[in-house]
Amino acid sequence: MKENISFFHEALAICPLDGRYANVGQKFSQYFSEYALVKYRMRIEIMWLIKLIDLKLAHLPEKYTAISTWESLDLRDKQDVVKEKLTKFYEKFSEKYFLRIKEIESRTNHDVKAVELFIAEELENMGLSSLKSFVHIGCTSEDINNAAYALMITEALSNVWFPAACDLVEKINSLSKEYAGTAMLAHTHGQAATPTTVGKEFAVFLHRFRKNLEVIKAIKIEAKFNGATGNYSAISMAYPQISWQEEARDFVENYLGLHFNAITTQIENHDYICYLADAIRHFNNVIYDLDIDMWLYISKGYFKQVAMKTEVGSSTMPHKVNPIFFENSEANTEMSNAIFMVLSNKLAHSRMQRDLSDSSAMRNIGIAFGYSLQSIEQTLKGLLRAEVNTEKIKNDLEGKWELLAEPIQTVLRKYDIADAYDKLKELTRGQEITEYEIKDFIEKLEIDDDDKARLMELTPEKYIGKAEKIATEQ
């Protein structure tokens, strides 16, 4: 079996995101895998070295063997050439680099130190040995780790999660516009209620998703870079003339493109991850709500599912087309939420200045994102396969004349008619009322002719209030 593991790695995977849902998991592997974490750590280490070169703290070599014209370059040119070389170095991160770092780690039993030692090796090979002692100077491992995770999360959100979420939201937006005026029987407490429109109900979800995305986008992804217990102690001893608080802020904000967390212990306090976990969890919950509604609408026949010729709905019932995409999504929102909830609760705690429990917890961030993405994609597939059954919706509304009890009693209230509610309750509660009975009741009312005419023209299908306008204006 071990010999064939490369062929069967998906089948042998314990986590579905590496197996059955590998098409989703692979989208995040470049951001949240072990390989990715090592790559991002190396990126932070190199960017810090470049920052030190810009501060003119790191010494440049007298000769640069890879460039024959090195001696003719002035100091600024030397800096630019070295920084370009360093940038290309981490951009060329490969399996070879990863395996070498892991080999070093097997000796050091320290993952971040292994990255530092690997960089020092490669600087020697590049003719930049005078920079070796500046790799990781003034840093604690958590400076590298927290910044790496912040970049991983930033880029995973930007490149994978947000585009998928926006695709889902755009589909819902198009449905809200397309069916803005399609009247539909509403259900409160599972019972027939004041009609709405299909588009308006999609507009409700559209509004919720958009607000939630605004919350997620507003969360500032932070990093700290302040040494062993957050006081810049070691680097300040080496270079007391430099304002390291200002330089750390510059590094985090201008070199890494993150927000600076100025006051921490040895670890970045992870508060932004807690905010993000809670916000995405809420986005997942809105998906869950949509999944349930779509499942119920399909069960009522308000939506038909497009049947694919080669697919099977049931192993024994040939007629079935099951709402599997919404069911799959429902389960995966719960998986994502469970992990995000653990992260939100766990990462808010750390013993005094540092403990390592957050490190193990953080490695599960990608799984939480992955299940959320699986949910988003499955719900979108479900929506793409669902068609409004206008005939069924229309038929359900046509016989519900009792629904007009609400507008009639509301008009009667305008005229201060005593017991308006009770009059309609007596006529309609728990009963199926015909068009004739409703219109006969209206005809006998002593109200203004215009109001009476509007009530006489009203049908269950027309009684949708401003639903169409609400859906159209979203």
C-alpha cells in the first residue's frame, strides 16, 4: 500500500478536504499547508533582512561573486542588487527548499530555527555570507509565525474565499432581480401567511450576505514584531539609537502590508483571528439558513431541480432528484463553524507571556476555511440547478383567499370600525374561504368607494406589498 500512496493519497486521506473534497482543499493548500507555512516563514525572514539592509544595519559584502561589475556599483546600487537577489530567493521557494528545511528541523526540533539556518546556508552559497548573522536578529519565533499566518490569512481570503463568496452573492443578486415580481405564498410558523415574492426572499439573503462581507472586510489583519516578550529588549540592546517601535510598525505596515499590533506579549494576541472566525461563522450561518429554506421550498415543489441525465438520485427510487448540494452545504457549514468556534475560544487565551497551545490550534485555520468554501460552492451549485416552479407557486396562491383578512381588517381599522380584527377572525380563522365569500364581505362594508374598489380588485397573487420594489432596489 505504501508504494501506491502517491496514486491513492486522496482515497487514504483522513480529512475530506484532502480526499473527497480535495478540489476545494487544494485551493487552500498553497496558503495553509505545512509547505505553505514554511514558505511564508521564509518570506518573513527575508523581508526582515531586507528591512535591516534598508536601515543600513546589515553589512553588504565587498564583493558579489555573481556579478562581475560589483566593484563599480555604489552603495545604493549594492543594496538594490542584494535586495533583488533576496526577493528572488524566497520567490523561488520549492520542494527542494522545503525538504532541506525539514531535514534541518529533524536535528534542531525547532521549525522556525530550521528556516533561519537554511537561509544562512543559502546566503553563503550566494556570496552574501556577511548577512548571515543578521538573519532573525532581534526576533522571536512568534514574530515570524504570527506575521506568516497574517499573510497566509490575508492572501487566502483575497484570492480564494472572497471571490467564491462574491460568486454566491452575485448569483443570489441575479435571482432576486429575475424573480422580483414572482408572487409566492409565504409561511410563518409553517403556516400560510401574507404573500411575498421569490425575488424578495432572495433579496433578504442578499442583504444579509452583503452586510456580513462588509464586516469581514473591515477586520484588520494584524501582526506584531517586538521580540521575546513584546518589549524589543534584545534588538534595543544591540541598536539603542533606533526607535524600534517605529521601525517595527514600518516593517509590518509597509513591507508586509498588514496592520501593526503595538502592544503584545511574546505572541500576537490573535484577537483579529477571533473576530474573523466569528464573522465567517456568521456568514456560514446565513448560508445554512438559505440551505434550509431552499430544501423546504424544493420539498414543497416551489423549486424544481434540473435532472442530469447520467446522475442517480436514489439507488432504489429512479424518480428522485435529491437536494444533495444544499444538504452537503448544510453539513459543511457546521463543520466550519465548529472549528472556527474552537479557534475563537482557544486563541483568546494564553498563559502569561506565552504558551504553545495556540500553535497547534492555528494549524486548523485552513480546515475551517476549507469547509466554509465547500459550503459556498455546494450552495452555488444547488442554486444553479434549481428552477422556480411558477405553476406550483401560482396554484398554491390561487386558493388562499383567507390571506386577504389581513389587508381588509387593516383598512377597517382606518375607519375606526369596532372589532375589525374579530370580524375577520370569525370569517376566516382555520377555514378555507372562497373568492365569493371574501368579496361578498367587502361589498357590504361601509367604507369609501376608492378603498372598497381597491379591496375588490385585490387577489392573493397581487397582495405582495412592496416586495417587488424591495427586491429590485437591492
